[in-house]
Amino acid sequence: MAIAGLLLLALAIATVNSAVEIVGPYEKRALTVFGEYRKLLDPGIHFIPPFVSATRRFDMRTRVFDVPKQEAITQDNSPVIADAVLYVRVMDPERAFLGVDNYERAVANLGQTTLRAVIGDMKLDETLSRRDVINRRIREEIDPPTDEWGIRVESVEVQEVMPSRAVVNAMEQQTSAERKRRAMILEAQGERRGAVERAEGEKASNVIRAQGEKQSQILEAQGDAVSIVLRAKSAESMGERAIVEKGMETLQTIGEGESTTFVLPQELSSLVGRYGKHLTGSDVRDGAEFLESNEFDPETRELLGLDDIEETLSEIDTEAVETASIGEKVEPESN
């Protein structure tokens, strides 16, 4: 009796366990009774026929399927190793149960073959730089069959596209050569720029030097001209007195000599006589003519520039200021 009771208790427990089905909040289950599909079980607790029922669980959340690494040949016959991940979600559990044997394996295999086909239609440089194109094309290729299975591929992401070692070495050599070429170009450009700047500096220096020499010559010539004009103006104011003064300077020079005998030209004797008439207390002063200043005729005054002395001096000062400002502008440009 005790054994029978234990058997009945065990049978009751097994019956309850087989008849009660608890479905999680993020899943659905396909129910079959005697191998016949009946319905989908929503989240919650369900009572099903014991011992003759079976359920298939479907996770309704987005799941990640890994596409294993595989070797593919690009359009330009370059071998690469590529892998990807698929983000998949079950939209219709009934079709996923009845339309395909194992949707997880089917989607992974489909993504693997599609990845190989897409890479085979592209060149090596495109596979390395256009991963967005690869992702889009894989999704476009696998969307139609997965829709029939009640599966939606939400996203495709290529993780890695790695060329073979020989291709990588060739790319590294190409990159190194390109960097050397750019370095040589930059060095040549730097040398050219340095040469240009040196030439511009020398040019500016020569310009400043030439302008300085030019201004020096101009100022020197203007100084001589002013000196001549001033002497002429002084001569104009003194007239015959200038001749007399010059003659007296000559007499002083003669008198400083060691000789005690002097021979004076007649012109110099006449000059001394005219000078004596104008001395204070001279006995020949009365009734004598005074030494008056001579006036230059208009043509001589214009030739000597006696009427434009002030204007000439003003022009000299103005040109000196302009020369200094030109030198200050040119010097920063040469730096």
C-alpha cells in the first residue's frame, strides 16, 4: 500500500508538471498535441494536455547572431578574412516554427554565404573603406527569405575585414613609399620657400641700400645747390663789398708770409684805395662813393634760385621725411 501510494503521488506530480506551462513575459511558445500544431501560448500560465503535448520556445527580443570568420576572394582576386554580426528579431513565431527547421542556424548560414558573395563583388579597397555598403547589401540580400520565415533582420554590422599577410605587406610598402614621396615634396617645397624668402630679403635689402644711396646723393646735390644759392644770396647782399673783403683776405695772407718785400698788383692797390675811402676818419672819404650792393638781373636771379630759397629748403625737409618713412615700410617686409 505504501509503495502504491508513492507511485500515485509521483504520477500526480508528473501529470501536473506536464499539464502546466508557464510562459515568460518576453517569449511565446508553439504548442503541439500528438505532433499536431495547435496554437501559440502567450506570456502567463497555461494548462495543456499532459504527456502528449510539446512546446517550442521563441524569444521575442532582439538577438545577436554571430557570422563566423571566413575567407573570401574580392573582385580583384585578393583574399580577405571577414566576419559580421546580425541583429535579428522574431516577428511571427508561427511562421518561424512551421516555415524553417531551425531559424537561428538558418539565419547565421544565410548571413555567412551572403557576406562572402557581397565581398566577391567588390574590390579590395572598397571592402576596406566601404563597410556601410557591405552592411546595406547584406541586409538587402537576406531580407526576402527571412521575411518568409517571420524573422526581421534589424541590422547588419561587419566587424572585421582583414587582407592576407602578403597583401598587408604590400599595402605597408605602398604606404611607406607614399609617405616618403610626401616627405620629399614637403622638403622641396620648404627649400624653395626658403630660397624665395632669402631672395626677397636680398631684394628688399638692395632696394633699401639703393634708395639710401639715391637719397644720399640727392641730399648731397641739394646741399651743394643750397650752398651755392646761399653764397649767391650773400654775394647779392654784399655786392662790391664781397670783392673788397676777398681782396683784404688776400692781403692778410700775403702779410703772414716771411718775406719783407711785397709786390702788389695794380688791381689790388686800387681795391685797397677804394676800401680806405669808407673807413671811419678817412681823409678821402668826403665826396666819395659808397660801396653799394649790386642787384642781380632777373635772369641771373632765376638761374641761381634766389627767389625760391625758402621753397627749396622746405622741399628738402619733406623729401627727408618721406625717405625715412619708405625705409621703415620696406624693412618689416624683408623680415
